Amino acid sequence: MNVENCCIVIFGASGDLTFRKLIPALYNLHKVGRLGEHFSVLGVARTEFSDEQFREKMRDALIKFENASGETLDEFCSHLYYQAVNTSDALDYVKLLPRLDNLHDKYGSAGNTLYYLSTPPSLYGVIPECLAAHGLTTEEFGWKRIIVEKPFGYDIQTAKALDVQIHRFFEEHQIYRIDHYLGKETVQNLLVLRFSNGLFEPLWNRNYIDYVEITGAESIGVEERGGYYDGSGAMRDMFQNHLLQVLAMIAMEPPAIINADAMRDEVAKVLYCLHPLSDEDLKNNLVLGQYTATEIDGEMVKGYLEEKGVPEDSNTETFMALKCEIDNWRWAGVPFYVRTGKRLPTRVTEVVIHFKTTPHPVFSQNAPENKLIIRVQPDEGISMRFGLKKPGAGFEAKEVSMDFRYADLASPSLLTAYERLLLDAMKGDATLFARTDAVHACWKFVQPILDYKAQNGRVYEYEAGAWGPKEADKLIAKHGRVWRKPSGMMKKKV
């Protein structure tokens, strides 16, 4: 189903996110006919570009990142426009009025406008106020929606203040807080896997699950983002948003109906059920780390303190591991172990459901653990691990697996995360976007961690290329468990 005719206004259009992710996503939606013929894209930034200069810059990006060519590329680029605006000056936004009027008239979009804030967070509150000053947020003529990138606040106080600021000019139904993790096909499939299969849902509780492991690992360092990352750290960059949202989808109750409100109601309920963390909890169940220089594959890799833009005495964590629990009927007593970090051995995001062992004393002695591994990225898929008898005499068991890879479907309709989320925002479907109560619940849970780190938190060192500091292994080992060390999960067909 095509979306309504609309104009997509990208603030920060001269930035990296626009030409690496947003424009390619819109191009691919156009290529498969999901946008229809009557859309326009207006880039907005301080840099002075003409429409043609902006089109050439985006054309180069599409050729580089998408191997785009031919009539489809030319047709898409003809829908691109640009307007230079000082985004901090409300008076300068008057330039948008004639541009938007002309685009709505030309493409018959009836005032429907999607604003995308691909800007520094300092402008998240400024841009809505400047738009409102010129009547560009009202829905008297067409719908108006705004997509806000993370981070949504720096702590619970700034998140609440930003929320109040944006809500002065946009209603909650107009606000789309984007988390590209939620646009990944495997994350969405968590709900189908759980709720449409009688095989899994009866086991998805404290009676059958021993513990849950969530890993968000990156093999790269902070690259050229040292200045930004040092003010963020692993806690804010990955845990507070991406991984807590994944945890919520793993743990949520089935929604009464499939729509945005019902789905997001259940997500918020889980986040509010996270067991509050005391100083004692944090002392025993939190590990923070920072990568140091080492040699990998014959090349010397910088430590975090040597990265560009990072102060030489920085205490910012590039790794975190946490044991947390959910205080509700389904999950009481089941630990969730969450870890994330930079400069780990591989890039992977996955969830591992560890089931309890069989109670039979004969078959449980050497039986392998039953696991369900849900790979979010890369090589998205699902793997089930269980025990079968080894060939020969006796009843000794060995681990075997059943694997499913999304790549094997070879579906032409499979959308990337940004394609999915942009399309949903244009349709007005907020299911995969964070609601204000869920954002507050995440910050409420994370704030004691931030406070504890500021006062007491020790950051342990780990060599680049390792799975974090050894203290993270001790964290899970003291409960008789071990972290899974992901490598290749799915076997590619030959």
C-alpha cells in the first residue's frame, strides 16, 4: 500500500546520516514503488546549496552506497529540493513557507509534512519551536509529524525537559522517536515467534527459562566520534535505548490487538516492572570497562584514551555488563544479563534464551543446554540448540542445531530498518517508535546507574578485541553461568 502524498523535510540534510541512510532508504522505497509518484524531499541545513547542487551530492551518495543508476535514479533525484536555513534562528524559517507551499501544490500533498531531525540533540527543542512560530506544526491543512533521532535526553531530567518542550508544539500522536533497532526484521519477528507459535509461548516464563542473555557488540572503536561518545558512553549510546527496547520486546505480554497503542502499552508495562537498582545491586551486578591498546592481526589498535577527541583522563565506559530482573508474574526470579561494548571480537546483536535443564537424573547429567538464539544483526536469523543421542551405544547426548536465516528467504520486499521506519512514519503507524512513557521508564531505570557511576563506579580495562574485562565473566560466573561468545551462528547454504 502506498503512502499518502507528502513532503519529507530533512533538517541536517548536509550531514552524514542523510546521505548514508535517509536518502538511500527513500530511494529504495521509491524504486520498489512504495512512495508513489507524488512525494517531495526538502533538505534543510545551514550550508548554502542550490537544488541542483543538493541533487548532485545525493546522486553521488546513491551511486556510492546503492549502486544506483539509470532512469530510476534520475526520477528520484528530480523530487529532491534544498533550502538553506539558520536552524537556530526562528525568523529564518520564513524561507520555508513559500518552498513548502510550492511543493505541496506541485505534488498534490495537501499540506502533509514529515519533519526529520537529523541534527545535533541541542536542536531537538529549538526546531519545533521555530516551526510553530510560522504555523508549520498545525494540522489544519494536512498532517504534520516529526521524527526525533536518539539520544532523547542525556538523563531523566533532560529527557523530561525535552519532552515538555516538544509537546508544547507537537501532540504525542505527531511525535515519532526513532530507534533503528526496532525497524530490524528480526526484532519485529520476536513478537511473531513468541505469540503465533504454540511451541514457544507456553515455555516463555520463569517455569521453563533459566536466564536470558542480550548482547550488543561492536568490533569498531569510536572512530571519528570520540568527542560525542565521551559525553555518552556505552550506557547512553546503546543500553538505555536499543537494548532496553529489545529486552522489552522479549519480555512483554501479548497485546490485546495489533496496533500502536496496544503494542506500546505492553512495552511500557515491562519497562516499569524492571527491578529498581540499589547501590548494593550495582556494586554486585554492574561492570563497566574501557578498551586499551593492543595488537590485532598484526596491526596496533588504539586504546580509547588515544582516540581523537577523547580526554586523556576520561572515565567514560566503552563496555557495560548488567544483571537485572523484572518484577512481574511471568519473569520473577529470571535474571537478564545484558552487555554491550566497543572493540569486542565481532559485530553482533543477539538474544539467547537459556532454558532450564530436564529434571530427569539420568538424562540430565550430560545433556547439552537447550538454547534459542535470536540473531538481530548481522546475518539475521534464529537458531535452536538441543540434545540428540550420539551415534553408538548408550544414551550420551550431543548438541545439534536447527537454523533459519532471513537471507534464505531472498524476499524482494524485505525492508531495511530505516526504510521500514520511514515508511511507517509516513503511514502514521507508530508501533515501532518509542512512546513518551517508555522513554521515561528507561531513564528512570538507568538514572541510578548514571548516579552510581558518577560517585563510585570503577571502570575496568580490557584489551581491544577481548570480550570485555574479566570482571564481566566473574559477574555471570558467580551465578554458575557463562556468556555465550558469538561467532558465526548460521551455516550458509552452498
